[in-house]
Amino acid sequence: MTQICDAIRDRQVISFLYKGRTRTVEPHLVGYDNDGDLTLSAWQLSGGSGQGFRDFHVSKLSGLTISPQTFAGPRPGYNPNDKTLSRIVCRL
């Protein structure tokens, strides 16, 4: 989780394996959902069902790599106070 929070702070693109696919995302927020699962909210660039905001359970991702590629800032529609997460750990 520390690596993801560092990437959020530094606005770095990350990649990881999730449900059998390599995902490339702009990480925006990490927090615990209402079931207690640590969850990453990110703008998916590639690797799944197209571009847009997606939630990923951190326990189910592997092979995390942090890219030197950065992103400008929050994507339209980003909600830093996402109510689907009961406790925020780090965010843009």
C-alpha cells in the first residue's frame, strides 16, 4: 500500500496484474470499503474494460510496478470524499 500512496503523492502511473489482466492506471485514492477491503480507486488507462474510474481490491493485485510516467492531476469526476469508502488512507 505504501508504494501506491507514494505513487498517488507523486502522480505516477502504476501497472499491476488484476483478474488475469495487466492494468495501467492513474491512482487517485486508497481506502477501506464498507466490507473492510483495502481498495484503490484509479483512472484506468488500459488493460480492462476501457478507460474510466475503476475500483480494485488491493489484496487481489500483484506485480505492482511504478512507472516514471506522471499524470497532471485528478480526472473529471474524481471524488476525494468517496462515500463508498469508510476510511481514506491516502488520496490526491
